[in-house]
Amino acid sequence: MRTIMNKQYITGLLLVGAVLFSSCKKELPDVKNTQVVKMAGTWWVTMTLNGAPQIDGDHVQINTFNTAADDGKQLWIQDAGLGFDFQSKVDVNLADLTFSATNAKDENSDATVTITAGKVFPNGGKSKGGHTTDSIYMELQISSDPGNKYVVAGILRTKFDEDDY
């Protein structure tokens, strides 16, 4: 008799567990892209001044990403290797994938950043491994280095090992 009661008890627990488990349906969030997704990413870039290379080891990274407002009017540009260590908001035009800034505050120093002719070119570049990827171009001036206008250009990081510098 005791064995039958134990089996009924275990069966009852399993049944209750199955009901509880099946009723716990997870609702996954609706994941959306940011407004500036077509302009955001990690980029492998070079920097020149009057045509002369300015970076040891020719390619470094910069990052572009959305602001907290995510309104499609601005994005952040972050220097991750150019040597100025700046992070500034720039104005964007999503229709033609251009960006610019005039005396934008650098979040990491007292300097200001001016960017002209900034543009993202969809599928406009080839990675080191030969993959088609987006490219980026801008002319950069930093108030801590007056009188110099640098050309920064490169490609969107593909995340393939053979494309990393």
C-alpha cells in the first residue's frame, strides 16, 4: 500500500511540475536597432596629415555608436587608437550617412573636436581578407593640436580574424 501511495505522490508532483513549467512561457523582448545602426560600429582606420601617415602600425580603431537619446540626430565618435583619446558627439544626417561637428566637447579632456566631410559609405570598402564592408571618411581637427587637419579613413571591422590588424 505504501508503494502505491509513493507512486501516486511522485506522479502528482510530476504532474504539478509539468503544469507549472508549461505555464511559464517566457516573453522575449522585441529587439530593435538603434537609429544610427547604419553608421555605428568599430572601424579600422588610418590617419594622415598632408598625405603623410601619422600612426605607427598603419591601422587603429575608432568607434561610432548611438547616444542615450537615440534620436537619429547625433552619434558618438570615440578615438580608440588615433592618439588623441577623444570622445565627442557629432551631428548626423541619416538620409545621406554624413556626420560633422564644430568645436564639439571632448568628454575626456578640455579639447574640442571639429569634424568635416564625415561620411559612411555602405559596402564602400574591402577588408584585409578581401571581404566587402562599409567604409568611413572624415577630416578631423583637435583644438589641442591647432592648425592641423587630419584625414581619417578606413573600413568597418568585419570580426573575421583574417581582417583584423
